[in-house]
Amino acid sequence: MSKIKCYNQIAQVGLAQFSADYTLTDDIAEADGVLVRSASLHEVDIPDSVLAIARAGAGVNNIPLDKCAEKGIVVFNTPGANANGVKELVICGMLLAARDVAGGIEWVHAHKGEPDIGKTMEKAKKNYAGTEIQGKKLGVIGLGAIGVLVANAASSLGMEVYGYDPFLSVNAAWLLSRKIKHVEDLGELYADCDYITVHVPLTPETKGMVGADAFSRMKDGAVLLNFSRDALVDEDVLADALAEGKLHRYVTDFPTARTSEMDGVIALPHLGASTEESEDNCAVMAVRQLRDYIENGNVVNSVNYAGVTLGPRKGERLGIFHHNVKNIIAQIAGILGAEGVNIEGMSSKGSGDLAYTLMELGHSVSEEGAAKIAAIDGVFRLRVIR
Ligand code: MLT
């Protein structure tokens, strides 16, 4: 029986993917797997019993990725599962910035029930007027699952869309509309676009990436959208850009105490993935990936280990976490060979200093054999999956 600790409410349709061999636990100390949405695990003492953590969502800045990798704990996310939900809210964000929709709603609320509201609003409405997004230039920074959908949707609404992503995947390139113009120089994107939307993960490298240089290049009156993570934008520079009128609006799904008080900020309470569809998709994908790893040792969509899969398990498998150095696989093969155990399938990938090797065995390895493999210098976690 595998025990799963959920740190947030996870959609029922996802939890229903667990078989009778799984049970939920409230106690992390006895968990084999973890499901999490936005709760921070940075301060949690994650025990060695945990095999994997699945994040029902894309961003993983709430999980100590390196610490987990060093312990052989695989962390998964669910890329693309909530991309449509976020895309729809980004489009909504542009429309909220183009006209003062929120101000207009507030006006009606303040005058509700007044008999002559139909007349007075005709005078008031000029205060909430604005522009259309059709024909405007949109710059999309980061063309992952969400960025691609935003770019394509904005293009179909008549915007002129520019995309920047030095790490564009082949898959994303296939999905991107041919109308999207490829930009190699981020400075050009900042200088040319009326709307700029950021879709990159928050990492030490991307923290504060929309900073003084970016704001100094932006057009006067530009709109910046951040539906990714608060710390991507330098708040000091943002405050100045809004105060000087350089930036027309900052639309964000990640307000902080400071940005929530700034004039010119349209802030939403992290609603991007809060749709029934996104929550269901993320939960189903997270649970399936967790099960595939626990039952088969397959690693798909991990953010701290490279992908390794041998498909459905036929017999016994070894999942070996080791340092990414020479001669380890030869030693494992030697131990198995001495026991007459054939390696029927193998997949091994390194990422940085660490590596994961998955082996399908012809028949079971003995306890002594497994102990010898676990004791190889450089091996730090061994799973015998049967
Ligand atoms: C994400 O990173 O995909 C979102 O933050 C998901 C969520 O709202 O939980």
C-alpha cells in the first residue's frame, strides 16, 4: 500500500486515478508520495520514505528541487495541463487594461438602483473608455505551453504578435501559429510592443528579469502582464515606471503587499489555473505521473531529473539514482551478471551531476545483489520495483 500526502485540495477526478493500492495520509513522515499545488515545501522536513512529489501545476518554485534531487526524490509538474485556463485569463487581462472595465463596474456598483442611471452613465462612461487590442503589438516572453496558446489566441484576435524564447522546444515550434514573428533580441520586443506578457518559470536566473533595462526600453504607455510569478518583475523599477506614467498598467495574477497598493496595477488573486478544467487536468496528470513512477519507475515531466521511461513494467525493475560519473552502470551490470540476471531493458540519463538509471530485469535480483548495487560508490538511492 503506497501512502500519499496531499498538501492542497486536489481535484477529486485526479484522486480517483489512484487504485486500491493507494491511501491518503495526513502524516508526511509515512508518505511515499506527495501531491501539492501552491503550498510551500521549502520548510517541510521531507523524509527519505518519499519517492516523488507531483505538483499539480506548472510552477515549481514552492518545492526545493535540488535538495529533493540529491535525495533521489523525483519532482514532477504538469506542463500544459492548465495552459488554456491561464491563456484565457491573460487575454482577459489585456482587455481589462485596454479599457477601465474594473473602474466602470465600480461606477455602476456605486450608482446601483438610481432611477436615472441610464442617463448619468452616458456622461460617466468617458472616464472608463480606452482602446481596442486588435492591431496592437503583443510581445510574448517565453513560448512554453502557456506562451504559445497566448500568442496564437492574441494573433487570432487581430494582434500583431512577437515571440521571444531562446529555449524554444521543437514541440512548441510546431504548435506556434506561423503568424507569430520570431524575435531574437529581447530589447527589440520591449521597444516595439504595446503589450508585453511574461511566461517564464521563476528561477535564480529569471528573478527580477523585468528590471531597469527592460523598463527603460519599453514604449511610453505600454502594458505589462505577469501571470507567471511576482518576483520576475523588479518592484522598485515597476513603482517608478507606473508613477511616471511610463507604464500604463501592470496586470498581474501574483500581487504582493506592495504591488497591490500601487496605482495602475490590476491585480487578481492567482486565478490563472483556477478553473474546473485546469484543476481536473492538473490533478489527473499529476496522479498518473506519480503512479507511473511509483509502479514502473518511469520518469516523465520531471523538473529535477531527465526523462527516463521503459513503458509498462513486465517484471522486476531497478531504479538507481547515482552520480553522473563513469563506470557505475558497468559495475551494476557486473553484479547482475554474476547472479545470472539478464538486463532486458535499460534507460539512463544524467542531468548535471546526478543521473537516474532504470533497468528491467529478466528475473529477480537477490537481496545481497541489491545491497551490493546500493553500496557502489556514487549510488545514493536504489529502488527494487516489484
Ligand atoms: C501554475 O504554476 O501552473 C499555477 O500556479 C497553478 C496553480 O494555480 O496552482
